[in-house]
Amino acid sequence: MNHTASQNLFQRAQKIIPGGVNSPVRAFKAVGGNPIFIKSAKGAYLYDVDGNQYLDFINSWGPMILGHSCEMIQDAIKEALPHSFSYGAPTEREIEMAELIISMVPSIEKVRLVNSGTEATMSAIRVARGYTGRDKIIKFEGCYHGHGDSFLISAGSGAITLGVPDSPGVTKGVAQDTLTAPYNNLAAVENIVNANEGQIAAIIVEPVAGNMGLVTPAPGFLEGLRELCTRSGIILIFDEVMTGFRLAKGGAQELYGITPDMTTLGKIIGGGLPVGAYGGKKEIMDVVAPAGPVYQAGTLSGNPIAMAAGVIMLKFLSKHDEVYNYLHNISDKLVTGMRDNMQTLGMNFTINQVGSMFSLFFTRQEVKDFESAKTSNLDLFGRYFNSMLNRGIYLAPSQFESLFLSTVITDELADQYLEANLASLRELKNYL
Ligand SMILES: *Cc1c(COP(=O)(O)O)cnc(C)c1O
């Protein structure tokens, strides 16, 4: 595969953009090689600037759940365009968007729209602090909640991939208010809560962790957090930026039947345009300005073009439960096929899956938290990634990310993926 044009663009980009990319997860640092520059995408395929075609298993890290350049969303954007692109004044679409979110996500009674997942989580903890009058929060090692200062402590996603889970630039003052516990370890959380009685404003958690590779919540973990928070007057925040509208139309909270006090959303909610949201119980959300004293604002929040895309996406998902059945079935097929491939080759690496999110870890250990995720052989992952890329399969360029399926992955394309998987795993046998 020829990547000359991508390499040239990367040279140019590196001179003027830090690391040549506008988000660290796009770099190929962890897998060797240079990032592929994309020219366009349609359906299940990405096309790069050298004219190569790839089957896409990242889907913009989740948002493109219906595949790329979906006609329905294109039409909604086209319809909105002639009415101008931003007013800085309220519109009916924002209400429609809020009504859709509230109808779909069980925990949300009132919602505020923002422009990214990062804004949603930053705002949610400010609200939790304002509401409870407490300063500290608990997060889990290897969970990622965007790049807000309070969350860059044992952070997942690109922060793990690049070896900076605790970012320089976060002040000691901020860092000391973020307490961390291992994922799936309820006893550790209870100890922290007991040692900081009356001081914890919120526990924020990815109900299914997708930013240290895919890690599923152990039975009782989410229930335990719910009980602990209720007992101790702590706001339970589910960060469903990744899982919202993906694992079910109401996200992980619908799938597991646990209702948090607040929820943060992003990714799918904008249909590929920049939208985030945070919401929860009315009495909590009513502390947000101008209803209450906790300040949060945004010049472009509720942007009309982004709303047009988001409303049509959510309307579609709210009416089509079969989307989730389809995604879960095709993902099951992929995971079962990968397990069969490994058996054929006498390999037994760990695969974690929930619905249309899954990760293949190059370890034989069960992966249930950040420590066990780190037992993965990253050299093998890098080789596997590049081997798949050369076979036209575009995966996340890091072990510590989940893959995201879209509805345009057909049975036939799933077979293509599995063939590439078998060939790539076979290549790895030389390095075991
Ligand atoms: C992606 C992600 C975020 C951050 O969202 P951005 O839109 O990238 O700012 C926050 N939380 C989780 C769980 C995410 O996966």
C-alpha cells in the first residue's frame, strides 16, 4: 500500500500543528508509522489521500453509527444550511433535541447542550460540586472523561497510549481533589468514601469502560456504586459519551437498568457534528445558570447545523430498535469469528465485548481494570494493527481503545474482516 501523499501531508502538518494532529489519538506513535490522511468516506469505507480504501472500524470513535456520509443526515444539514449557521439565540430545534434526549435516556429530566464530551463532563462535575457544596470527586483508573484538568489523573485513551495518564500542567490543587480507584473495585471506592466523609461531590464512571480498551462492569459494580452514592449523598455521574445511543437507545443505563443522578453525552449525539450534553434530575440541573448560580455557557452551543444533524440521528435511533439488534448480532459474529480464528491457530488472547463495542487484548489474562489491561503485549498489538491496515482494515491505533461498529457492516464485510484477522494473527505466530 502506497502512503506517499499521507507522509507528505504529515511532514507539513508536523511543522505547524503539535505532533501533526489535532487530537493525540490520531497519531500512530504507539503502533509505529505515520497517520493516514483521509480524503473522504462513504458507508463502511474510508478513502485516504493516496487513493487507498479501508473498512472503518473506528467510525470517528463512535459517532458514525449509521456509517459515513449517511444521506438522511446530509439531507437534514442541507435543509438547515440556507437559514444561516449560528444565531447565538434560542431555536426550536434545541427544544426538539432536548425532548429527544429526555425521551431516550432514563436518568435525564433536564438537559444542557454543549459542544463536546469534554465540555459535558467538566460542566457536570461543576454542577455536582455546586449542588452538594463538596469539592472532591472519585474517578476510575484508565477511565477517560475528556481533557478537563480534573480528569487527567490516571486518565485513559490517548493519555495512556502516550504514557501521560497524569498530565503536566494540571495544578496540585486541582489534582488533590480527584481521588482514583481501580475499575470494578467497589471495596476501594467504599474505603475512599469512608476516609473522605462528607467531602465527595461526585463519582464519575464510564458504565462500560471504553478508554483502556473495552472493559465490562463486573456484576454488582454499577449497582454497588448506585447504593453507595445514594447512601452518602454523592452524585453518581455516568459518562455515556461513548456508550450513549450505542449500547441501547438509552445507553448503558438502559442496558444495565441502573439510573445515575447525572449523565454526560457526546459522540453519536451530534451525528458527526460537534455536540455534547449533560443532564440529570431536575433539582440538580436547576442549579445551572440562568436558572441557578452554577455558571456554564457557550457561544456556539445548540448550533443550528449541529442540531439538524443531531435531531435526525436521535429521531432515527429512537424509532429503530432493530439497529441495536443488528449491531449486537454482527458484533457477536465478529467476536465469535475472532475466537474461532485464535482456536485454529492455537492462540487464546482475551476479547471483551458489550454490544457493538469490543477489544482484542494481546494478553491471556482476564482484563477487568487498568492493571490487567496493561498486561497486553503492545508490540504484538502494533504488528497486528499494521498488518490489518495493510489488508485494508482501519482499527484504532492503540491497544487502549475500543472498536465501534456501524450498521453498514454487512455479513459479507464481517467475513472480510475475519479473513484479515486470521491472516494477521497467523503473521504474529512468528513473534510469540
Ligand atoms: C470521547 C470521550 C469523552 C470526550 O469527548 P470529546 O468530545 O472528545 O471531548 C469523554 N468521555 C468519554 C467516555 C469519551 O469516550
